[in-house]
Amino acid sequence: MNRRLEQFFPPLGWLRGYHRSLLGSDLLAALIVTIMLIPQSLAYALLAGLPAEMGLYASILPLIAYALFGTSRTLSVGPVAVASLMTATAVGKVAAAGSLDYATAAIAMAMLSGLMLLAMGLLRFGFLANFLSHPVVSGFITASGIIIGLSQLRHILGIHGEGDTIIELLASLTSNIGQVNGIAAVTGIAGIGFLFWARSGLKTLLVRLGMPGDSAAMLAKAGPVFAILATTLASYFWNFEARGVALVGEVPRGLPAVGIPAFDLRLWSELAVSALLISIIGFVESVSVGKTLAAKRRQRIDPNQELIALGAANVAASVSGGFPVTGGFSRSVVNFDAGAETPAASIFAAIGIALAALLLTPVLFFLPKATLAATIIVAVTTLIDLGVIRRAWQYSLSDFIAVMTTIVATLVFGVELGVLAGIVASIGLHLYKTTRPHIAVVGAIAGTEHFRNVQRHNVITHPSIVSLRVDESLYFANASYLEDYIYGLVAENTAVQHVILQCPAVNEIDLSALEALEAINHRLGELGLTLNLSEVKGPVMDALKKSDFLHNLSGKVYLTHHQAVTDLKPDEIEPYII
Amino acid sequence: MNRRLEQFFPPLGWLRGYHRSLLGSDLLAALIVTIMLIPQSLAYALLAGLPAEMGLYASILPLIAYALFGTSRTLSVGPVAVASLMTATAVGKVAAAGSLDYATAAIAMAMLSGLMLLAMGLLRFGFLANFLSHPVVSGFITASGIIIGLSQLRHILGIHGEGDTIIELLASLTSNIGQVNGIAAVTGIAGIGFLFWARSGLKTLLVRLGMPGDSAAMLAKAGPVFAILATTLASYFWNFEARGVALVGEVPRGLPAVGIPAFDLRLWSELAVSALLISIIGFVESVSVGKTLAAKRRQRIDPNQELIALGAANVAASVSGGFPVTGGFSRSVVNFDAGAETPAASIFAAIGIALAALLLTPVLFFLPKATLAATIIVAVTTLIDLGVIRRAWQYSLSDFIAVMTTIVATLVFGVELGVLAGIVASIGLHLYKTTRPHIAVVGAIAGTEHFRNVQRHNVITHPSIVSLRVDESLYFANASYLEDYIYGLVAENTAVQHVILQCPAVNEIDLSALEALEAINHRLGELGLTLNLSEVKGPVMDALKKSDFLHNLSGKVYLTHHQAVTDLKPDEIEPYII
């Protein structure tokens, strides 16, 4: 009972052994994560097209909710790049950017996605994530990264440049290129340059200035904070506002009001498909980060409980005026590297963000949007992995088709159709392959009871027997292929009297395949041939016994293929080697 | 070259050997099929909600088009029950029943479906039909038959009773039950009674009256013709029209005008999904009939050429004012039993129907709709096969779920959602099963080189070696299951030093599974364990060689599992039997 309770409510486990040294590690990690989360929260709110404070709100209660229900010790939940882009795309379809309806729709999206994740968790639907193949996920995140980067160029250049696809974005940017704001552009480009340099150069510099390596590495991650401080000061002293540079502007001070958002059936039904996609993508992203980190410390992740925790986090985001959240890679790695030991670190980080919302918002007025856009652009370059195209190309054609379909569809048709196209392509390719199972004509290796493919080995066969090894489960999609294959083989070969199917790799025979086998048995019978089976697995045999098939079978079922051939071969003719 | 031409244009084959005795057989079959087709064409036009003449038009040019391109010698193409119901459902969504737009939409539907079938044929997409499993097709046709039967009750009772689902139909019928027309009801019920009796009793009676058995059997199939003659005469002499009985009414005399229907993008895009569904269902139905008949005479069907022929038939239906057609079971069986030898029989039947359109239409004025409804109801009872539910239940749970999903969804949500639900359910269930592949821990059978499941056999194992046989191809949907399985096994068992995967049933390792294997190799390496493979198939090995996997593998790849165990087992410890 206790164990089940603990499975549903993991703090019962980790709180039991909690002590002061863990508290110290968790507090330090929380401080570092808080500093990193503030610019990230603001930036992803900008990416989602939402007011800056919603980014902060999405980083308070959701962290606490995940800490209470999540199975990862170190996963950090909050706004992330891909989910924010998907939110912008979905919400942009039902409300005008910047309107009150737009924010309302984003909040509804978090609620809907949260409830879907909770439902999937309670129904133990975690296995659904398996249907997103690695190439599809890599391709999708890569293409999303490219779209995100392009979508932020407008803030860097201080021009209009909206769109959900690469074509819309490029068309919009090029038509407005004449209105570039020089100061915004300098701020943004300098920001990008600094942040790229900070990734490698800042740590080296700090070490050279005498800081210990570990602290220097940590501080170097705070590059975005330095960029924000520097450009906010510049904006204040040189009056960027008067020079037409877009600033973050008024951010309401204080904590979010907590309350259940109004239920709007029309809005919910319009957002439903988008919410499902964002839920699945967020879940896959989060679980893959959680698994990677857990593996490093020999901990385990329970995918179904993760669904519940992410669902709770999104519901928490919605009731506190936030937008869809999930476990993010970069923030989780910072949390992990900073030494977080338990989810308490996330609770402390939530308190840190809450303090920021209470105290720091007046300062944010002067922050140029170009700076936030620069942090997004630099962050998403780590998402873009064009190497997956090369790896897939080298490895297999179907993986290559799946990854290219995903990337091209995401770039050209947007994130939602992109991820759907990827899923459909990968499942379709897999199914297509199984419609043509590998079937080998086999013969005996001289002096043994082993049977091997006649095309690869010197084996003994008998003219009156066709031995076939079927290398796939038989089900509706390949049943007719087997029929055609056997009829084709028998039609060519008039000496045949017996067909034996060797079935060690047949893990299942469904009703369609059973009907195909019945048809084969019947047709061979009409031609005066017997159909025999060998090496049928236990569970398959159990299923066949429930039907009439074995009763009507013209031949027999043999335990081993050797027994079948020994029994069926004519005694008078010597075997010959082909 | 000639052979390829013949493949595309089959008459080049069968015309070459055409001679007088074939002509005789074909002419006789054509006469019988014509007599049967006239009531059937009128009835299915009524079922589709279209004027009677469109049923005749759909039975002239389409038959000739199929005869020119089809690979079945005896398939009879024309309006059929399920496709007519699907046409009614699809067209009813875009136009009011009985309006000119309604007929225009049905003609557009035939064109769209024809072009789709042609495109699928040219792209060689015939394999798509494999994804409709037998239980789904049986369930769908059974549920459609029930809906068709219910939909015709309104004509039997002479009341209103429209709807696409069982709920709509029952609600509409019961609310109008007060307006029953007694004469229509008597006509319809007597028609049903006569037609059911005619199936078995008419032949017996004719034989008893001295007719030879074969001719009696043929004539008994003309039951609907007798019913039509009798009720038309009754209608004429007792003035059914004045008594409020719905009659077929004015049918334009003459042949259809041939012309390409106007292209209407909005209409086409509204009909596109429905046209795709009707194309696939029609194709599957037609090919299964064609295959059954071809098998009886050792002929073969080429599914991709069938797509082209059915496409041509539907385009022909559209340009001559008809509606979607496909190969029908009952009409093809009549054609076959009547002795049709070549598709020339269909061309002659088309001429017969054309003559009927020229000469017989004035007589049809008095034909009560109740008679046509009776022929439909009696015909669809042969489609209803509730036994498929029992067979699926006995055989396997997943087949049962697929068949019930299809039947319930078709009855409750209509034909289109029904067939989609069936396809999604059967593919989803199949994929779900492959996400949890069978993995067996194996050991050696004493004195042999055979390895078997430790749970089923007395086998020899070594404490330092875990031998696993994976009984499924490894791909994205089951890659993480394998990871979890191996980690779970190793975590329980600290004595293990080597893991060997025996891969005789692994037909493919895709990129996602390769990445999972790399992760397993890496993780086992961190724990000080080696990962080894045995009995890897040639094509899989070729693929692995294209990646870094073999280079980084901590263990080795062995040709046989026996070699692997012999190499890895510690020499000093004796094996023990578990």
C-alpha cells in the first residue's frame, strides 16, 4: 500500500531520507536555476507571443506541481522553446496576436493539455510515446529550431516578420527589411555574438581571472543574465524607447492570481488537436531528458507517472495564468550540474521566481526585446541537429524518408502538420515493410538437423517438398502476400507434393492470416498437395487450437522441421545436393 | 513489349483465342446477367437516393470500361449495395436529397473516385488494400447491410424515415410510423416473402414442373424480375398511384448523354475523403470477389491493374451520368454460374441494359418503390454475417475488438467513420502488440547446440551470462521496451558479466532501435558488462556495418549462440542445470 502511494506521490520516498547536506545542495542548485530561468521565462513568453509576466507565472506553480508528482529527481519543468512555438501556432489560429483572447486561449491550452496528460497517465498510455521514432523527433526539433530562430529575427531587426512556416517568415521578413531599426539590430547582433562567445570563452576568461573551474562553468551559464543587465542599462541611459526600439514594457508586479479558467466549449474544441500534439511532443521531450539524467545516477523514470506529473504541472500553469510547460533540456542540465539532489531544488527555484515577480518587474520595463530574441536564437542552435539527416541516409532509406518528411513538412507546413506527417510516415513505412515479410526457401545442412536459406547455403532439398521459413508474424497486412507467394511457388513447380511452413519466427497469427492459411490449405488440397507446419510456438499453437484450422489441415504439425522432412520425404529417392 | 501491353490491356490476351463456342457461352451469360441487372440497377439507384435511370446508366459504359482493362474474366461491375449507401451518405452531406445538385454530386463522386483509383493503380498502391483486415471488412459489410435494410423500410411502409445511422433511422421511422401506407406495406412485405421463398423454393418448384435443374437454378435467380412484373401489373390495374403508393415514376427514355462533368473545386474538395473511402472499400470488395472467382478456374488477378480497370469504370460511369460502381458479389456469381468465359459477356450485358433503357422505361412508371426496397432488403441479408463476431471472439481478443469497433462505429456513426474506426483500431492494435515484443531468456539443451526458453525447458545456463532471444524486429515502437527489459534484468542480477542477444527472428533494426542498442551497450559498459550478439541475419548485419555500432560494441558478434556461450563462459566453473 505504502509503495503504491509512494509511486503516485514520490515525495513520500525522497522526503523520508532528507537531511541538511541535501538541503544545501538543493538550495545552491535552486539559486543557479532561478538566475537562469528568469531570462528564459521572459524569452519563451515572447516566443509564444504572450506578455512577459506569463513566462514568470509559468515558472512558479508548475515547478511545485512537478516536484510533488514527478519521478525524475532533477528534471526542471517550465516554458520551453518547441512547446512555446507550438502554443503560438495553435493560439494564433483562434485569436489575434496580442489580444486578451490570445492570452486566454494560451491559458486554456495549458488546461486542456494538462487534463489530456493526466488522462493519458491514469489510462497508462505512456507507451504512445514509443510511436515517435528518434529520427522523427530529431527532425521535428531541428526544423522547429530553424523556425524559432527565423521567427525571432524580427525582434533582432526591429521589423514585422510573422508566420508559422519558413515560407511565410521569409516572405514577411524580406518585405519589411526596409524598416530595420539600427539600434535594435546592433543590440540583438551584439547579444547573439556575446552569448555565443560566453558559451566557451566566458568560462576560460573567469578561470584566467582566478575563479575556480566549477564556479566559472556555472557563472558562464548566466551569460543571458549579463546580456539582459547590460542592454537594460543601455536602454535606460540612452533612451532606447524614444528611438523606436521595442522594449518589454510594463510588467505587472506581484504574484499571479490563482483561479480556474472559464470553460469555453468552442475554444476547447478548436484547440483540442493542437493540445494533443503539444502534450505528446512535450511528454516525449521531457521523458527523454528525464531518462538521460536518471541514467547518469542509476535512477529510474516511470513514464505513466511522468504523464500525471506533467499533467499536474500544466493544470498548475493554467490556474496561475501561465501557458503550456514541459521538462526542458537546458534548464534540467543546469539543475543537474548545479548539484540538485531532489525535487526540493525545483520548489526552491519556484520561490526564487516568485520573489523575482514581486521585486524585479519594474526593471524589466527597459529590457529590449532584441536581447530576449538573441537568447532564444542562441539557445535553439543547440536544438538544430542536421547530422541526423546524414546518419539516417547512411543507415537506411526508410529512416531517411521519415526524417526528411518530418523536416520538410515542419518547415513548409508548420509544426502541427510537421509532427503528424512524421508520425504517419514512420508508421506507414514500418507497416509497408511488414506487408512483404521475408520468406526463405530452406534446406537441410548435410549431417545436421539445421535448415538454412537455399540461396545462401549448400543445403539438401527434396523435389517433392517445399520448405518455407516465414520470418515475420502473420497478420492482416501480410496475409495475402503469403498466399500469393505460395501459389506462385507451387505453380512453377509441378513435382511438389508437400509444403512445410517453418514457423519459429511467427509470433502471432491473427484471424485474417488464419483465413489466408485456411485458403492456402484448401487451394493446395484441390491441387493434391498437403500443407504442413513445423516449429510452431506455444502461444500460436494455443490460438490455432481454438479454430477449425488444425482439424481441416491436409498435412500435420511437426515439432521440428527435421521431423517434418524425415516424415514426408519419399523413401525411395535419394536426396540430392543443390 | 507485347506482354506488357497485354498486362495493361487484357483483351489483347483473351481476344486472340476467341471463337464461336466462347461467344455462345458469353451471349447466354449476358442475357441472364442483363435480366438480373435491370432490377438491381434500379434498386441501387433508389438506395443511393438517385433517379432510376442513373442506375441503368451506371450499368452500361462502366461494364465496357472494366471489360477493356480488368484482369478478372468474370467480374461484373455496376452499382452495388455498400457503395450505393456510401454514395448516399457522402452526397447527402453536400446536397439536398432529390435535388439536381444531389445528382450532380453523385456524378462528381464517380469521377473523383475513378481518378483516385486510376492514380492508385498507376502508382501501384494496390498493397493498400492489405490494411483492411478480414474482420474489419466483414464487420463493416455486416453493419452496412443492417443500415441498408433499415433505410429501405421507409419504402416498404410508405413513410418518411431518413438517416445515416441506426439511431437516426430508428428515430425517424418510429416517429412516422402512424402514416403507414397499407398498400405499399402489403406490396413490400409480399415482395420480401416471395423473394426469400424464391431463393430456395422457386428452383424446387420449377424442377417439379419439369424444368432441367440447371435452367431452373438460373431462372430462380430471376425472382426479382417476377416480383417487378407482378407488382407493376398490380400497380397499373389497381391504380396504386391514386392510392398514395410511391412509384418509380417518369424515367427518361433513351441512352445517357456522354460528356465530361463540370469541374467544381469546392464540391470536389468536400467529397474528397468520402471518395477515397468509397474507392478503397469498392476496390477491396471487388478484388476479393475477383480473387474468389479466379481461384475456381486457376486464373489470376493483378490488384494494380484492377485499380486501373475500376478507375476507368468509374470515370465511364461519371461521363455517362452514372454514380460510383464496383465489382459486385451476387452479379459476378450469376455471371460466373451462367457460364461467362470472357469479359465479352459484360460487353454484351451492357448492350442489353442499353436496349432496356431504350425500350423498357415507359413500363417502369408503375413500378412501386416498395418492390425495389424488397429486392434490396433480401439482397443485403446475404451481406450480414454476425458469425464473424463469434469467430473473432473465439480466436483472439484483438480481432474481436477490431470487429466490434467497426460494427458499432458503423451503426452508430455511419459508414465513413465506421470504416475509418475499423482501420485505425486494427492497425493500432497490431502496433500496440509489437511495442511489447516477446523476449525469452534462453539456455542450452544438454548435449545439443540448441537453445530454448528457460521457462519452458530444462536447460543449462551460466550465472555470468544472460542469453536473450528477441522474437521481433527491433524498430522505434519497441526499442525502449528492449532497453527497459535489459536494464531490469541486469539490475536484478549482479553476477552477470555478459549479455548475449540471440537475433534469428530480428529481421530489421531501424535507426531508433540502433540508438537504443548503442545506449544499452554504453550503459552495460558503465556497469562493466559486455553486450554480444549472435545469429544476426545477413541484411541486418549489412545495415549494422554502415554504422559505428560494431566498432563501439563492448562484446562480439557470433555466428551461433552456442559459439557465443562457449567463448564467454568461464572455464573454471562447471555449468549447472536449473
